[in-house]
Amino acid sequence: MNANADIKNYVYNGVVNEYAKLTGVSIRDAFDTLYKSRLYSQIRRGVSYMHCRSEGYLAEELLLEQQKTARTKQTAP
């Protein structure tokens, strides 16, 4: 099932706002982070009804994804 584009846009905006609050980054940086993330792809494709989860939950998932990516980059040769 694919979510309506309006619903997804609402979710993206909410996640961006929550992520910006959580991390202290600008809204622009939060949008950039989301659009480059695996989470964005999952929401866009409707994987596991990600668009139905709370904005706070998704923002935390985005933060965890970014932390994991940063750790991976630090340990790469």
C-alpha cells in the first residue's frame, strides 16, 4: 500500500521539525539529512507503514541512523 503523497509530505515535515529540535540543527540541514537517509527511502516506498509512526519516533530513528553512519565512517580505513 502506498500512502497518499500529502500524508507523506506531512510526515516529512514533522520528522524534519522533530529532528531539528532533537539535534539543534537548522531546518535546512534537517531536510538535507532526511532526504539523504535510508529512512526517507523507507517512508517514500511505504515500507512497514513507516509513514504511520509518530514524528518523534521517526526523528529518533533518523538520529540513530546518522549516528551509525558516523561510527561507520570513523572506523573505515
